[in-house]
Amino acid sequence: MNLRQIEVFRATMLTGSTADAARLLHVSQPGISRMIGHIELQLGVSLFERGKGRLKPTPEAHALYAEVEQVYRGVQRIDARAHALKSGGGLELRVLATPSTLQEAVPAALASLSVDYPDSRLYVETQLVREMVRLLSIGEADVGISSLPIDHAPLVTDVVGAWSLSCVFQRGHRFERESAVSLSEIVKERRIAFSPDTPQGRLVAQAYPDGIDPARQRIEVRSGQIACALAAAGAGVAVVDNLTARAWQNDRLSFRPIRKAPTYKVFRVRNPNSPSSGLENAFVQRVRQGFRALAPKRV
């Protein structure tokens, strides 16, 4: 029996007549009668006793109906699941992100996604690039948002945003009077330094290869969040990414953009062996929108 035959047989069982079954299915009564006759011929058994405009199901019909109901409930579940996909039902998204992107853009995208896809399940964790590459390569995550470029087969990347550098400092510092600050002013300050292999450390080292006073950078960090916490405590000024600077601004910490600071790209990273879901595409679209709103301005 095909699905149409199952539908006609079930409607006839529920209503007890071909006329009522036809009304239920919005088709003609002769069509229902022909279909029931064809089913009986095909199965080689009698399913109904005819009489006085009513159809009385035979034991064979009752046995068949028990199986049909299971199929019908399965079809209903499929239909319900298909409609639920619009709100994320049965879908999950596993997101990895480097720390700075989790300060504002990625959380905002996930918050919006959870509203528009209320039945989805969202997982997010911060990872450094090396671990992000491993998890995406083995299929343990769906998408990564990285503030650093990744070149690792089979992963592919595309640009979703950009970030630049800012100077953070304790409230009340003289830099608050400026709309932007220069590296030449920053290196004169007591400074929380970044390791030389970080974008922040490279920028300062390239700009002032011989002009940095080691006595002014007694604290070295690798995390923008730690640098912000130290700056807020009065340990010095620090050069951090503008994403972290914005997120950490409070009544103890302020920041200003750095003049002529380079701009760096933010990447969506994924494994092309696993097709993107609609949920992932919606997430990435929101990430792009978030970074457009946070786009660094050249000063």
C-alpha cells in the first residue's frame, strides 16, 4: 500500500462510509469507493462488508488498521519535525570562538539566534586556534570564529569582520582627554606588555624596535582580559584588541583607539566535508552584522 491508499483506508475506517471519508479528504465519493475496491483486490482480502450506506470493517481490516495507525503517527511525527525545523527543532550548533570575539559579537549573535530559533540547542566555548583546528577537523564542532588567520586543510575560512587595537588605562589617566592616542605616547607610559608573538606585541616591537624601555614593561601577558584587569587596577596602560577594550570599559577602565593602528580580519572557520545547516548560516549572518556595527574607524 502506498501513502495515498493508507490515507483513504484510514479515513474510511474512521468515518464508516465512503461518503464521509470523501468529505474528510475533500475528494469525490466514487473515487474513495474505487480506491477501497482496488486495495481489496491488491491485498486479496475483503476489508468491509457493505450494507445500507455503511461499511462494516472485517477482522482483516481491524488488523490492518492497527498497523496503519502506527504508520500514520510516524508520518505525523515527520510532518511535525519538518515544521519544527523552522524554529530550530532537533537542530544543534556547536560554536568555537577565540577569546576576543566572545566579548561582544559572538554572544550577541547567539542571543539573537536563541530568540529566532527557540527549539535549537546552542553550544559555545572559547578555544585557542590550535584546539579549534583539531575539533573542527574531527567534526567535534560545527563552526569557529577566529580573530587570527587559519591555514589548515581541510578547513576553509571566510572573512566575517575586522578588529583593530586600542589602548586601555585606568580612569583618570591623561589619555582620557584625547580622542585617540599614538604609539609614541603609549611607549612612554608604564606599560603592561604582550608577548612578542602576539599581534599586540608585534605591533609595538615593529613600530619601536630600538625605542622601548624595558623598565616600563615589567608585566607581560598574553590575554587581553588580563591586561584590562591589570590596567583597571592601575598597573599601567596596555595595547589590546578593540573588541576586548569595548567589552571591559567600566567605571574603573577606559580606552582610546590607537592612531594608524592596523586592522586585522576575523574569520569564520568550518570543515567543508560537513554541509552548513540553516542554523549555522543564520548564526554567521548575525556575526557579520555584529562586526559591521563594531567596525573600527581609522584615526
